[in-house]
Amino acid sequence: MSRTQLPPQIPHGSFLVADADVLGLTRKQLSREGIFTPSRGIRLPLNSKGSVADNVRAYSQLDPGCILTHSTSARICRICLPSWLDQDWRIHISRPADSSKPRRRNVVGHQLSFKRGEVMVGDGVRITSPARTWLDLAAMLSLEELVAAGDSIVVEHGDDFPAPRQQLASIADLRRMVGQHPGMRGVKKAGLALELIRVGEDSAPETMMRLALVQAGLPEPLLNGALRNGLGHPVVWPDAAYPEYRGEGICQRRVRADRFAANWQLLTPGSEFEGISCQFATGGEGAWSAACGRAGTPHTGAS
């Protein structure tokens, strides 16, 4: 952390050296400790409190015709990314296919063509739409990671949910995007992912848990649906539930690179939930099956 107080007019995010005079900053202030140079002509306060868009805005200002794409657009849209990509903070920038590819430090340059509606303004910068961003990510992500990204785009919760959410795009929007780019890299994988995307998942661990439950032979669970008490009032919204099996699951945390921890609870009439702890291994179907077998048995009547 810098011990030297930065000038109060320093922007919260990235800015252009060319704008120093307008900001009232001297060249000496631009080279002060606490101001980072991510790329030529750009400065960024090391302790920036700006949004993702704030921190990459200067790259757009350098070239008004460029578009932020791939993981950069995904971060601005808050699309779920796997940890390995979320930790890669290089800026993905695209220019038209008939233009030159962007080349500068900390930038991954692309040459792409966009159809109408595939570019939008998000938080003040030009980015690809959520559906186009998802399709661009298809060439980078595994099938499961692409499903998790898609789930985070189509998720929505009504006003009765503790944290209401609106969709970034619908499954129909994603399907239409795939249909518009039949020869694009990753489009085949995107088509497979479409069949696995569901509305209701709030996180990648929830998506991975659902995929493994189905792979283990269980039916599709109810996702973040309300479980109600005897008066009909919603009391809990489990990540995944099997009302007919009287079981619910909450995916809590990542244990290892290939494992997630989940708590499964059995509901007994007139009593509290009985907690059952288990681990699900994404790499082993047997482990999933063994864990799922403890989730309960079909309920045939009051016990």
C-alpha cells in the first residue's frame, strides 16, 4: 500500500495519460507510488475501488471502435467464470474482422464480426451482449464450465425469493445465438451445453452438483424452489430438492479442485431437519451415486 496520499482528483478506475491535464495531474503525480502502468498511455490506482468497467474503461477510450469481449465482458455482466479464468485479468478486446488485431501489454486481441444486437453498452463501456459473450466463451471453457456460465445468465428469481434476480438472457436467446453462428469455434460445444442449462442455479457449485446428481441417475431436482411449512409459507429455498423424496441439498463450498461439499437433509413430518453430510466427487460417478443414495427414499405416506 502506498504511504503517499494520492491526489483527490485521481479517478477510481483506469484513465489515460492524455487526460492528465484535464484532470489537473502533473507528470510527476502520474509517476507517484501507488499509480500503476498496466499498458502504455494508461494509469490505474493500485488500490482502485472502481468497478470492473471502471478499471478497463481507458482501454475503450484509446480506441472507441473496439469492443470488450470474452471474460472481460463476462466480468462486467457478472457471468460465472471458472477460477482459472477468473484469475486471468488480461483484457479481451476485439476490433472488426477487416481491421487489425489489438496488440498491447495485458491485452488479448481478437478480430470478430458482430450481428445486430450482439454489442451493447454495459456500465458505460462497449461490450458483447450476455448471449454473445457466452458463445465466445464456448471455445475457452469445458462443457461443464460453459453450462455453469449459461446457468448464471438465465437464472431468475421472483419477488418471493430472498434475493430476486432478473435474467441477463433467456435460454431461447442463447439458442438463437448458437443458430446465428453455425461455423464459429466452440458452437458444437455450445449446442451440447444448451441441453444442460437450467433456470434456477445461483452458482457454479450448484450447477456441478445438479449435473452430477443427474449423471448418477437421479431425476432433475427442483432448483432453489421454496419449501413451505404447514401454513403454506415459504421457509427455506434449498439449492436442489426432491420433494417426492423428502430430501434437500445445499452445496456449501469447494473442498478440492475436483470435490464439492454438500449437506443433504431428510425431512421428517413434525420435526426439525436431520442433517446428513457428504462429499460429491466430480470425477467419480460411483462417489456421486453413493452420496446420492443417502438423500432419502420416496415418500409414500406420513411416518
